[in-house]
Amino acid sequence: MTITRELGCTPQENHRKPKCEDAGEVHFVKDCTNYYSGGWDNYGLINDAFGWNMSYLIVEEYEANVDDMWWWGGCSSSNLINATAYLLDEACHTNLAGTTSTKLTLGHSLFITKYDDPDCTTAVNKTEVTLAMINRGLCVDNARRLYLGGPRLRMTAVAIFEDSSCTETPVRIKFTVDFMCGAERDHAKTVCGRDGESLYSISNCTNDYAGLSSTVFGNNTPYIIMEEFSTTSCNWQAQKTTVYLADGACHSNTDDATSFKATLTTAGTATIATYSDTYCNVPQDNITVSKQMFTLYQCVDGQGCIPENEYGCSRRFSVGGVDISMRTSVLKAVAVYDDKDFSTLPVVLAAYPVRTCSIETTSKCQKIDTWAYALYQEPESIDDLAAFSASKFGSGPYLIMEYYASETNCQTLKSAVVYKADGKCHPKVSDDTFFKITPGFGNSVTIASYPTSICSDFDAEYVTVGTKLINTGRCFKGNQRLYANMSSLFTPSPPLMVDVESMTREQIMFPEWLWEPTPRQIFQSD
């Protein structure tokens, strides 16, 4: 599908039922619309063309402008020349004139090959696209921006076993996001087979690494999940996720040259140690996961976490396999304040299910070490998150985000975070960024995320949440619920008209600390 600028355009009589025309080898539909950078158009023609169940790649081409390169990196919407949307398949597709063709090659990277014939025989140009380019919204070569549309890419899951039947508990599961799931490309790997000299593996495709891990390891085998992102703020989809059997034993890797140990402690911390031999004798690296990283689902800047990514990366950790939430309704909660006397409303509350909750009574005030500001936390045991939030905030405004195990229809609570929603800038705690939550038009809520305490609107990333997701108990994507008390804030006036650049920023930039949506979508009220 191509979108080009033209001096004149004749629209379809009915955008939802366009008339199909015949061009010999191909059939086509032409229509008129206003296109916005990021894959948006007035009538949703791109979504109508591909449907909601087909993934596609949008390539925007920009005219190089020296004056804009310093400010926009050369990809200003005023310089947009055209946009092309490609279906993510590997078939040969002929252009409208029947003179040239295009073919995609899908793998860990995506290659767009263009041919000067209609049969994909004589290649004239080949362009590589990586997930890092897409996730970071890069202006590639000061001339192109790339976006993914449709459903999320399926992950390739590879479970590593030490038994030849692949029936015992795996020692590790590796999840990677590619443009095509590896198990679909090589069906032989979907059955148990040798992987290295002494290990065995089996591959599959999945959209839910947490659910698959829970199914494979069960409720009584502890495991550690390490998500790795191609951005520095854990936003968009994790590009690589590794799930380690947390038994404290040495396990070799499939390269027959390295090994690892993953250990959970009774204090709620963990270590993931790697070695440059197969017997865990020669230390290579050691990752220490604090209790705070687990409880706050904290994003941590990483070095070398995704070796092929030159743009920086980050990690996030979680733990499973102990059947915590299924056996008890007790929650361990932490209230975080910006003063040690707890005389103001908390900035953030975090809670997660536990079997038993033991809180030290000698000193409830605990300072949180950060590089930019002083914060203090007060741990408590609770059994009612809503009542606890109301007791801490009173009539003050707040937003509750509940996170549930994937594909449980919001029945198995994993964690919850409550954010102060007074329209002011506050530290996020988990990754040294800042947030601001304000009421939006039509009783919606707008959340802004900032990289620094200056909280400049120029650096903000926005998400607007409609009323049908707030205080309704509606389960979003099978694993999230939202509740808010915003009654103490004024009802806002309708927003002023904004230019295309401002509108695009609010529509397509979504912080991962809130949730993990399909990239570049917005949630609106009925």
C-alpha cells in the first residue's frame, strides 16, 4: 500500500466499501485521506486494508532538509514525501504498473529487496530493517522512519533441557522477537532434538512468555525472568527474554563453552552468574537483582544486554514458580514519600502478593538510594489495595494500575502500582524518570513521562486512557485493570487545536512503565 502527495484526488463515495479496479496483473483501490506520521490517517484506510490480524511494516520517506536535521534529525512531517506499507510475508509483490516488484526476507532482521522486473528476479536494491530502528523511532539516514502495525510479532521460544526426551523441567527458556517466529521457519525444531553436545531443545511460537513460563515450570519450581529491551527505558516489546531455573545449580549452555547459575535467596534477592567454562569455575559476569527491582518491576539500564544493539538497552526482572497469588490474598505494600516524616501524600504505592508478610517494626522509615533525589519508603502488610490506597491518599487524586498474570482474564494478581495524580511532576522511583498524571477531556486521564526532573513538555511521552478502562473493572489485554480517584481535580476545558507534530507525539509515544500495548495505538472512550 502506497501513500503519496498529489495535487488532486477523487475520493471514494464510501470509504468503508471502496470500488476495486483492475490493472491486469493486479487489482487496486484508490482513495483520499490525510496521513499523519506514525501510520495514522483520517479514515483508518491502512487498518482497513490490512485488517487487525495481519502485521505490516510502514516505511516513511522524507526529503532531506539541512535546516531540519539538527532539530528533527531530518524527519520532519513537513518534509514527508510518501509512505509505503508492506505486508509481513515473503511473497513476491508486483507494483501497480506491473514493471517492478518487491520481496521481504523475514528473520531476526527484515530485508526489503526491490527488483526491476515483475517476477523478483533481478535485484537492484536491498535495505535492512532492525527492531531497534522501529522501537526507538529512529530517523534512519536522515530520510526514513519505520513503524510496525497490526498484531504484535510472535516470539520464538526455545526451551533447553538436560534430558533427551525434553520431559523434565527445562533449565532455561529463551524468547526472542524476530520478524518471523523461528519455529514457523524450521518445523523440525518443534520436536525435541539435540542442541549442542549434551543438551536438548524444543521450539515453539508464543505471544505470552510469562504464561508459557508459568505452564512449563509450574507453581512449585522457582524461576527468574529477565527481559531485555532495545531501548534504555524498557518501553515497547522486550526484544529478548530469558527465563532461568532458579535452583542454584550449575548448568551448561548450548554453545558447549559457557555455563550459568541462577539463585533466589530467602531475603527476596537473586543472582544470575555466568561463566566462561561449562563447569561454573571461571566467572564471566554476575547480575545481582535487588528486592526493589522485583517488587517495583524496576527498569535498569544495561550494558551489553543486547550485544547487537548499538543504541543502548535495558533490563527488567520478575520471579515466578512459587504459586504466591493462588494461595493467599495477603499483599506486601510499600508507600514511597518525598519526605522522611511522611507528612505529605505518598508519591507511589507498590504492592504484590506474598505467602506471609513480615515487616520489621524497629524502623519503618527506609531511605531509597537514588542519584537525583531523596525518597523514603514505608512497608506494610495489607489485604485490601483499594482501602489501603484510600487511607494513604484520602481525598487526594491517585491512579491504580493492577497487573495480572497473562491470559488469566485478570484473575491472578502479580503486582499493583498506585501513582499520585495531582497534575504535578513526581519521581517514578523504578528507573529515575518522572511522571505527571492529569485529568483529560471527557473524563479521561493523561499520563506524561519525562526523562529528567525539569519535566519539559518537549521531552514528554504521553498516553491518554479513556473512561471505559477506568473504574469499570474492565480487563485490558487479559492482564490489566485501572482505577482512579480524580474527583478532587477540576474538570478540564476542551483541548486547544494542536499542530500535526504535537498530535503525533501524543498519539504514538507510550511509556512501558504504564503497560505494554501494541505499539502506536491510543485508547479512547466510547
